[in-house]
Amino acid sequence: VYIIKVSWSNGATEVIYRRYSKFFDLQMQMLDKFPMEGGQKDPKQRIIPFLPGKILFRRSHIRDVAVKRLIPIDEYCKALIQLPPYISQCEEVLQFFETRPDDLSPPKE
């Protein structure tokens, strides 16, 4: 689980918790919703940032993999919000970064 500090344009800040699988789900939604910007027709036209794909690993490697993904996830979030508003402020992105009930009682581990 990754801890993300979200700063909204109105000055409000919140802390949310997201699993890598949720980032991956968001990425798939973005590529489906914006095929041109996702480079499906012409890879040179891609503006949606890349996110490393899911990988299979043994339970003993969970922490190592999670730590290696910290920088790519940080870069992904920063690149995503720098996109044109029709992408960066679309419903899927806003919903992803909104506080959810389970953010109010975060995981203990």
C-alpha cells in the first residue's frame, strides 16, 4: 500500500492509501478512455505516462518490489496531473485521488 499526500487546488490536503493494483486499474481506464493520448494509433502521440506493469513475485519479495516502485509511482502521479485538464481533471483521475472511507482507517502494516 502506498501513502499519497494529495494537495487540491483549493488548498486542502489529504492523505490517501492506494495499492499498486489500483494504479494499474487507473492506467487501464485512462488508456481505454483516451486511446489517441495513450498512443494506440501512433506511439509518438502518447502523452499518458507509462506505469510499470504488474509482475509476479514471491511473498518474500513484496517489500523489495514496493520500494522499487516508489519513484515510478511518484513520477507517474506528477506526470498525470501535468497533462491537459481534459485528462488530468477527468472523472477517473479525480475519483482515484479522492478520499475513500478506507482512507480514514488506514492499514496497520
